[in-house]
Amino acid sequence: SVPGGLARAAGGEQRRWTRQAENAVVVRQLLGWRAERDPGHGLGDPLFPFSCECGNRGCEQTVTLSVTEYQRRSADGPVT
């Protein structure tokens, strides 16, 4: 158990799901930011260091991708 009553992710699949959910929030936030700042999308596709979705305990790697590239790759499975 971790502080605040939260439970640790039990296994790799749960850790993978958690990272995918976190990355999905980042995608929504970046898309919202882009729409608010530049409705014409002239800012381009921002890069972001997305969390690796491998599910391995202790993995802190990131994958720097544009939002569009992350969405494309995540449609095929976990982004690692």
C-alpha cells in the first residue's frame, strides 16, 4: 500500500493499464491546450515524453512522440 490509502499496481497488466490511462489523460490535455491556444492548429503537433507502457515494475522510461504519433502507435497496442 502507498500513502493515502492507494494500492500499488499488482501486476504488469495493471501497471500497463495505469500507464495507458495516464497517457490518455495527457493526450486529452494536449489536444485541449492546442484547441484553446490555436483553433486553426497552426501550432502543429506538440511533442511529449509519454510514459512507457511496458508494465515492468520500476520502469521509468519515456517515449517522446507527437500526440498524433502516440495515438497511431497506441491503436496497435502498448507504446514502449
